[in-house]
Amino acid sequence: MFVKCRPFYLPREFTAIVIVAVYIPLRANAKDALRKLYSAISEQQTNNPDSFFIIAAYRPLLKLTKPVQKQITVWPDNATSALQDCFQDTDWNMFKEAATYNKAALKTARANLSHGIKKAKHQYAQKINNNFSDSKDTRSLWQAIQTITDYKPLPQGTWLAIDSQQDVVLENVRPQKTLTVAPCISERNTAMLDLVATPQTKAADPRLHSSNRIIKFADDTTVVDLISNNDETHYREEVAQLAKWCGVNNLSLNVGKTKEVVMDFGRNSVDHRPLTIDSSIVERVSSTKFLGVHIMQDLTLTTNVTSLNKKGQHRLHFPCQLKRANLPPPILTTFYRDTIEIVLTSCITVWYRNCSAADRKTLQQTVNTAAKIICAPLPSILDIFLARCSSKASSIMKDPTHPSDNLFQLRPL
């Protein structure tokens, strides 16, 4: 049974929560049951890519002990009236006399309690401060954060969260429009650059045709083709070859999670026929998520910026908690840079240049909110973008083997 819901307090990076209740009979075949469960959940993941899945499975165990009989006592019919008679005969004055107190003693007790609370808070803040003294000791840092935020991990084996990342097949059409992006900051960003940069960017083999590019990162494989004159032969042959290679090497392609995106900026758009893999039609979508970046069919970036901003806003709860623990601004700034700024600027050198003014303002507002919480100045999103571009461009120019080396040329003196 699948139940899709959206609680009021839901992390911003998730659009909904899908709760899966599974009952596996005692005499059922476990492998068959898991196979059916996997198929059903995969279908729901495709329909709800940004949802968080929680699976609760139950399988009855054999009863190893006999039932135990217990004897219980119930109230008789006249118990209510007998209890009321007891209340009528109770001397309530003894409770009133016992409630009298010494005002001076109460004032002293309250003062001692207030002093004790202040002293305990100071000691607690000092203890937490010590855990943040060494920024390289990440274990102590996260233990302190978990203590402050009262974080409790879920018990092992109780819940199962399913990641909604998907393999992508992307089709890039029309050579009239060429995409240019700034250099990237990490290996993950380099893969993003290879996906959206100019066709001259070096690509990974094996390839059948030079017009295609195959981008491999971890368990994600992306096929990109620049189609000219509406000739899709090279693109489809490349996909078929990839599927054949997987079969020969005992790798199974999940066609249900494979997506196709067509980017057509020509004046006269053409209806491209569906792509098939192993006789199954690949779903064509208007947007997809590649290495954490939302890629839209029209290359707009509002969806990507909104997703990153929601994650960053959700994490603003933690510096608020740290500030309540009286941590100084330098420690709060370090925490912000390592947990919030890193989210807001993920792959920023790839997408920031083509952002709209409204999208840039949205991100900067989150940075401004964090600065107010921390009570310290923070670098702007634009400054981070320019600094990372400059740093990465310098390192690429020093490495002739880098895939983006041909995008840079020294200016003549």
C-alpha cells in the first residue's frame, strides 16, 4: 500500500513523502516478494522523483510460546456512586494547609534556581565551544552539533530510505546554438561542464561516432549527441551500442529510470521519434537532474536555483541553534561555510552565469539571512562565483590534459 502525503513540517528538498506499507506472508517466497516490491517502488520513484520514500515491511514470525492467560478485575456497577461518596467525606482543608509556604524561602529558592541555570548554561556553552576549537576535528564538531540540535538517528533496520537519483540519456540538438560556461571547481563540476559545454570539449570513449559524447561519473552514464540536419542515426546507434556493451559485460540497464531530454532551439521544431532500449520506450521528459543540477529542456535555471535555495534555507535552523548555545561568530561562520554555502554554490561555475536576476537575488537573500543570524559579514554569491572561476581557470591552463584545456587561451602581450 502506497500513501503519498505532504506534512506541514517537510524538508524543503522533498516535494512529498511516500510511505510504503508491505506485508509479506509467512509462507511467501522472499525473493519473489522483494522482486515485486522493487518493481512497484521503481514505478513510484519515476512518478515522484523528488519524494522521500519510507518503507515499513512486516513479516510474521512463528509463535514459539503458548498463549498466556491473565485474570483482570473490573469495576462493579455501583463503583461510580461509591467513589462519589468518598469525595463528599474527604477533608479538603488538610490539602490547603499543606499548600501554605514561606515567601522568603520561596524567593531564596527562586534566586538559587536562576543562578544555577545561568551557571549551567555558561558551563554548557564552554563545553560546546571546546568541541569547535579545532576545525580539523570533524568528529567532535558534528558530535557537538548533534548534541545542540538534539539529533537522534533512526534505529537501524526500522526504516529504509530510497534515493531517487536517475540515470539519464540526454539528446542535445541543433548546432546553431552553442553553450558556453565558466570552468568548474571539482571533478563533479568537470563532469557537468563536459555535459553542457561546447561540442569541442574532449569526451570519453568508447564511442562509435565522433559527434557523440559519453559522460561517465560513478554509476551515472550520459549519452550526448549534437544532431544536424535531423539525422539521428549516430545518436541511436550509440545508445544501442551502449546497451549491447552492458549486456555483454553482465550489466543491467534500468530503462524505467532512464530519461531522455531533447533540447531544440531551432525555429522549426521537429517531432523526434521515441528512443527504445531493449524494445522498451525511454521516457522523454522536460527536465532531469544530473549530478545534483536540474537541467531544463529550455536551459532555464529557476528550478535548479529553487532546489538549492530550499536546501540552504532548511539548514539555517542549525546556526540558529548554535547561536542559542552562545557560540562566537567565527565558529558560526565556519559552520555556515561548510554546511550552507557549499549547498548554495554547488556547481556554481556551471550555472550561475546564465541565472536570471531574480534567481541571483533569491540566493543572495538566503546569504543575507545567514549573515544576520551569525552577526558577521559573509561573501556574496557573485564574489564566490568569480573567485572559483579564476581559481579553476588558472589550474586548467596549467594542465594540458584537462578536458576543458581548449576553452582557454592566453591573451597576447
